[in-house]
Amino acid sequence: MPAVVGFMVTATSGLPDAEQGMATGIAAMTQQVGITLGTPVMSAVAVTTATLPDGIARAVLVAALAPALLLRRSRRRADASRARPPPAATGRPTPRHGPACTGARGAW
């Protein structure tokens, strides 16, 4: 229980009062998604070994390494997107619905 409280405090600290409800909701949702996806994956990993203690140890290792690998991948994508130069300014509005968007003034 103290870990959940600490997680929520960390998720909402430094935010204005008006945004704390949304931050708490997003944090709670990520916990639920993690539980929903993590439990079956850890169970599947745990039953792949001959003995249950070895399977549990392997499942805990997978549960510890998977988020680290995902965060590393996400950081690489963020770095790559920052390295791209911004698009040239044309003075025209940016299309919001893709290349097939047509309006009174024609295709964007």
C-alpha cells in the first residue's frame, strides 16, 4: 500500500490543482493496464520451466527487464524525433485529416 501512495504522490507532485485529477486517473489507468497485461505474461513465463521456483524467478526477471527495454526504445524514438529538422514554413495551414482532405478551397 505505501508503494501505491508513493506512486500517486510522485505522479501528481508539482502539478496545478486543476490537473491533479487527470494525473491521478492516468496513473491509475497505467497501473490497471500493467496488471492486466503483466499477470498473464508472468504466468506464461513461470510455467515454461520444470520447477515452479525457477519459473517464478524467470517471470520476475522478465517483469523487471521489460519496462526497461520499452523505456529505452521510447527514449531512442524521442531522440530521433528531436534530431529531425522542423518542416519548412509555407504560410499555409497544416492539414488535419491527411492528404485526402478536401474542402471548399480544394485538396490540402
